[in-house]
Amino acid sequence: MKNKYFLLAVIGLIWGSQFIFQKIALTALTPQLVGVGRAIVGFITLFVMCKMLNVQSKGGTSWIVYMLIGLLEASIPFTLVPWGQQYVSSSIASVLIGTIPFFVILFTPLLSAGNKISRASILSVFVGFFGLLFLFAPGIIEGNNSLNFWGATAILGASASFGVALLLLSKCGDEHPLIVARNVLGSASLQILLISLFTGSQIPRNITLDSFLSIVYLGVMCAGVVYFLYMILISNAGPVFASLTNYLVPTFGVLIGFAFAHEHVGLNTWVALLLILIAVAFNQKKATGEIVHE
């Protein structure tokens, strides 16, 4: 019993720590290079894990599906979130990513035939929206939040993209989760790499050790190992329990930014975090085994 809570905390900590490591990577790399580095290292990690665990693909999913999911789950978020973090703190970024479940709710009727939005889900979206209003209230009132607005919008766009990708994962059938994650990151790596080549992005000569190690951590842990741990948690405790990571990721993200990066976390950020967690709780009550994760 205790093991599943420990594993849940570790997963929440890994995903919650991604924002501060992306912030470090951005000191020497462009958002695009942060995204491609994370995707490639993550793909290599999962490729090695599949070989070590002798996980074989069943071959029932088209690579077109993987390319689409890779675009929505990795290529877009891995680029937009670092871009947005140029203008907002890692704490605020983690709160914004906590909105993923709300986008899943909003897009479910469009992408999943026969599914309707329940009253609890509608309530959770409204509460989450008020949380976002609290988050940006000071900047809106003072009228000096233009850069933060676009940075936050980019991260919300990444959150929406990830939400759509989660709904499309059902197209992968009964393929092993590690194979799905590997192929999705492989597709995303190719996409971001091609875009980087066409746009002329170059690796800077003065890349710092901290930035390099941050990319390694983001790829190995946040895009690789954590998926394996998440799969173990689902197997041992079920998908409903595993989806509790929705509470932990933004919470750990804010706490890490506050404690280790010495970021100023205003009262509005704490209120926004609380409202978003309450909103997730409303949606959690109607959980029926559907996996929604960061």
C-alpha cells in the first residue's frame, strides 16, 4: 500500500521538476533546441528500455497515427512550454500545465463519440477558469502583463495540445505503453529536428554544463523513465489512482520553483493553484478508469 503512494510521489516530483530544468536549459539554448534535445534523449532512453525489457511491438498502429500524436503530445508542447517559460516563472508554468484535464474534458465530446460532458466536469472547468483569472489578475489590473500574457498563452496552447493527444492515444489499441511512448517521441524527434534544420537553428558553441545536464535530465527522466514508472503504478494501483498525479505535478512545480529557484510566488499564484486543484478534484470524482496524466 505504501509503495504505491511513494511511486505516485516520485512520478509527481519528476514531472513537477521539469519546469525548473527547462528554465535552466533556456539560459544557453533556444526553446526549439530544448524541445528537440528532450525528445531525442527521451526516445533513446525508451528505445534502450524496450530492448532491455524485451518489449516487442504488436505492429497494429499506423505510423501516421504516431506522427499525429507525436506532433500534439511532444513536438508542440516541448517547444511551446520552453518558449513560454522565457516570460513566466517555472511556478506559473506548472500551474498552467495543471489545466490539461480541463482541455481533455472540453475536447472529449468532439473526439470521443457518445461521450458527453457531465455537470461535475462543467463545474471543474469553470472553477479552473476562475483559477486562471486569479493567476493573471494583478497583470490585467496593472496593464503591464503583455509578455507574460503571450508566454502564458503559449503554455496553455501546449496544455490544450497535450489534452487532444491524450484522447487520441486510444487509436493505439492494445499496443504496449512503452512502445507507444517510444514511437511518439521518435516521431516528435524527427519533426522538431526537421523544423530546426529548415529554420536554421544552430547549437550554440557556449552551451553550459548546467544546460546540457538539464536536457539529459529532461529526456532521461521526464520523457523516459517516468513513463515506465507510470506504467508500473497503473498496473499496481489502477488508472484512477495513477491520475492523482494531476494534483502533484503543479503542486511540486510551484514548491520547487519557490524553494530552489527562489521565485516570488504571489498570493494570487497560491490561490490559482488551490482553485485548479479543487477543479481537478471535481473531475476526479467522475473518474471511470480513464487515464489523464502530465
